[in-house]
Amino acid sequence: MAKRQQIKELNEKISLLREEKDKLEAETGEWAQKRDRLNERFRKIRMEISELKRERDEANERVKDLKLNRDEVKARIQQRIQELKNLSGEIKTAADKRPSGTQQALQQQFDEIEWKIQTNPTSLQEERELIEQVRQVETQLNIYKRLEQLRQKGLSTRAEIKALRVQGQSYHDILTKTAQKSQECHEKMISKIEESKRVKAEADSLHQTFMQTRERTRPIQEEIVALSDQIRQVKGEVRQKEEEEKKQAEGAILSELESRARNKLKRREKLTWEEFQQLAEKGIDTEDNTSET
């Protein structure tokens, strides 16, 4: 009974240890779930960081291109302004050479001389004089035409400068917005990086707790194994003792059976099959004695 009581007590200890182990394993599972959720969150944040970095880098490249375009427009504006200054000088020079007569009067004079040459008969000398007059008037008209051309070119240049300034301002506005977007992406990225560091640190801490909690189950499992081995040993001892007791009991029964059979044999009484078999196994002569069925 002492051995069986010992086995019972050992099983009770194992049961308590298994309950403790199950609690620790459940706690370990909770730590693992929390850690895994944080690691998944960390991976998502890293993906967001990569996307923000891509957007920021694209915006920075766009800013570079816009700066080049804006600077190119500025250079073209400066070039056109210089051209306009040169035109102003040419216009002033041409205006200083402008004849006293108006362009309209000169044109009328030119047309009248041309008509006279074509319609009136003239001598060679008169024709030469008229042609010379035409040349002189035409030279004066060309000054007005040159002035008009320069003025038109000046207007065209001013219009181009205005258009270039509008274009340059457009580049500048887009550049400003793009640079602002780049800055916003960069700030968000920095914020996400800091968040990812906090999440990773928390996940690592939970993993450490998970490992420590799991490690606490090791000695419990080892103790369960040791107690289980002890139970097997005690059970083996119990079985061995039971087998010995069984053999002793069987030996006593066989001894009694043999004694009873010998007495019957002496009395020449009929033997049972068990008695007959027992005496036969002992090598005792049972001739002329028929066993009972």
C-alpha cells in the first residue's frame, strides 16, 4: 500500500506541475502573439517608410528638374531683356535719323514721283533727276520702315518676356508645392522611422519575455519527466513484488496440492487431474491411479 500511495502522491505532484506548465505555456503563447503582432506592425511601418522615401526622392528629382527649367527661363528672360535694351538703342538711333517729313507725306511724294515717271514723257536728264528724287525719298521712307520693324520687334520681345515670366512663375509655383511635398514626405518618414524603432524595441522586449517564460517551463518539464520515471520505477517494483507474491502463493497452492495428492496416493484414492499432473511433474509414479476429470 505504501508504494501505491507513493505512486498516487507522485501523480498528484505531476498533475500540479502540468497545471503550472500549462499556465506558463498559455502565458508564453500570449507573449508570442503580442510579439508577432508588433513584428507585423513593424513590417507594415517599414513598407510605409519605403513608400514615403520613394515619394520624397521622386519629389526631389522633380524639384531638380523644375529648378533647371526655372533657371533656363530666367536666363532666356535676361537674354530677351538685353535684346530689348539693344533694340531701344537701335530705335533711338533710328529716331534720331528720322527725316523732318512725316511718313505719310513721304509716301505720297514717292507715289507721285513714281506716277510721273510712268505717265509723263520726260527727257533723259529729267528722268535721271526723278529717279534720284525717288531714291532719296525711299531712303527716308526706309528709316520709318526700320523704326516700325524695330518697334514691332520690341513689342514682340516684351510679349515674349511677359510670357516667359508667366512660365517661370508657373515653374516656381509647382517647384514650391513639390518641395513642400518632399518636406512633408521626409517629416512623415522620420516620424515613421522613430515609430518603427519604438515598435521594434517593444517587440524585442516581448520576445525576451517570451524566451524567459518558455525557459521557466524547462525545469518543470524536467521534474515531470523525473517524477514519471520515478512512477515507472515504483510501478516496476510493485509489479515485481506482486509477481513474487503470486509465485509464492502459487507455490503454496502447488505444495498443498502435492501434499494432498501424495496422501490420496497413499490411500489409493482417485486423484484429480490437477493432482495427477502435479505428481507427474514431480516424477512421482501414479500408475494404477486414474485421475478424476
